[in-house]
Amino acid sequence: MSIDLPTSPDGAGVLLLTNRSAGTAVVRADPLPGIRERLPAARIHALTGDDTPGGVLAAALAGAEPPRVLGVLGGDGSVASAAQAARDAGLPLLVLPGGTFNHFARALGIDTPDAALDAFVAGRGVRVGVAVLDAGEGEMTVLNTGALGIYPDFVAQRDRLRGRLGKWVAGVVAAVRVLRRADPLEVEIDGRRMRVWSVFVGVGRNSPERIATMQRWLVDDDVLDVRIVHARGPRVRAMASLAFGRRTVSVLRALRLMPRATDIERVLTPRIEIALRADVARGIPPFVHDGEVETVATARTGGEGPRLSVRVEMLPGSLDVYR
């Protein structure tokens, strides 16, 4: 259901955060000149160094003219960080797509920065649910998906190589490396022990044909869509499970490289807790969410030694966003 959100004809009251490194290989033209032309009164802050959206917003809120709207120009990782800051401050979020995939913006029906600005000027918005992920070091907002297993390992290796090879070539090299060395994880999910290649936790129901649910389908579905890839097949099928493009999935199915249906478990739930032994996870990023690799510095100790524990929970109607 649509809601009315703050607006202004010139952008007064908007604090816009930009991540200029997001999606630089795919953005055809710098959108900032057009944004400045349409919103000349908006405050624009380019995130650099140790800047965090929460820190920048807190400083702005303490000023003489606190912002009424938090905007972000960047990819899904930047948007998720800004969403956390907006939720903490109780401000609506203006999402301007500026990354490689822009999954959350697409779920909102926003394809370009101009489309986002049109929604802002009209004051059109929607209240959406998000997930929160807690690995013992504070909650993080998840907008699209979180994952454990070989996918975080793949993303971490790709990110280390992309500066030298470019994102797409780095992705191929990372996939080959993960394919050669990947081992299943021993995990405990809501009290059940199992060996898995990957666990994907999507925000909202997604296509039952997909395993790696990178983009949420709906913004008003308040449930987690969990896909567990059990380690019953070879590594090549585990890597094939990471494919999320419809054509790619169709080709892999035709080649019989996708995991068998009996190896995939789907769970719809408002909350899930996943634990794995710290010595198993060492050297492998524990999880990734919205394309960003996250690591855990500490692990709790139990009867079987140190364990990493990740909780993901759905929070209905917890973010106002322009649409």
C-alpha cells in the first residue's frame, strides 16, 4: 500500500550519500550532474575512507538543519548500509540505483536515478519489510539476501581479484578456485545438524526454480525464503547452484549440472539461526549479504568448542522507501 512521504521541489531536507566506486564499470554516465540539477538544495556527501552512513547521518542530524530524508546513490551493499542508518534514525530512504545489479531498486520498480527522483518529487512511497542479520556483533539490515557457504568464499575471492582482472574475469577465476578447493560446511540450523554447500536466506518469497535468490521479488512479503543446498552431490553441482540468471539456469539444467531436487531444501520462516564451528569457518568469510562480505571477529564457546552463530529475522514494515 502506498504512503505519503516528505518531499520538496528542490531537494531541501535531503542528505544524499554517494558511493562513487559502486558499479563504475556499468554506469554509462555520471548521474550526479543531473541529480544536482533536479535537487539543487540537497546536501550531497561522497563516502570516503572510514565514513559510514550511520556516522555521516548522525553528524547531520546534530546540525542546525537536520535532514528529513536520507538518500543513497550506490549498489546494494551501499543501499543496505544506508537502510540501517535510515531505520535507526526513523527517516525515509531514497534509493538511486548506481551499482552493478541494483537488486533492491529493481524490486521497487526503480530503474534509473530519474525514476527515483520522480517518486521523491511526487512524495510516493511504501513501507517495506527488511531482515536483520546478527552474528554477535550488532544487527545489520538485509534487503535482498544473505548466504553462508561457498558463495561468500566465491565473492571474497572475486573481490580480491577484480582490481587486476575486472569483475567478470575475476568471477570466472574465483569460480574455478572455489570449485577446486571447496569443502562442505557442518552446520546446525534451528537445532538440526547437516552438511551443506550453501545456505541462502532470501527476503520474501522467490522463484521456486532458483537456488541463489539474489533479488527479492516483492517488497511486501514478510517471510524469509531459505534454500539449503545439502552436500550430497559433487562440487560442480554446488557451484552451478550459484547461477541466478534464467538462461544460465536453463543451460545448466540441460547439461544436468544443477543440484538434484532432492538435494535442495526450501524453508519459509520468519526467523532462522545458523551455527557452524569456528575452526571450520576459519579462512572462509562466514557470510555475505546484499553482495557485501562480512566477517566475524569473535565466536561464542560452548561444549563442542567455539562456534559462529548467525541469526536472521524478518522485520515487517520497518523501512519507509520512495517508490
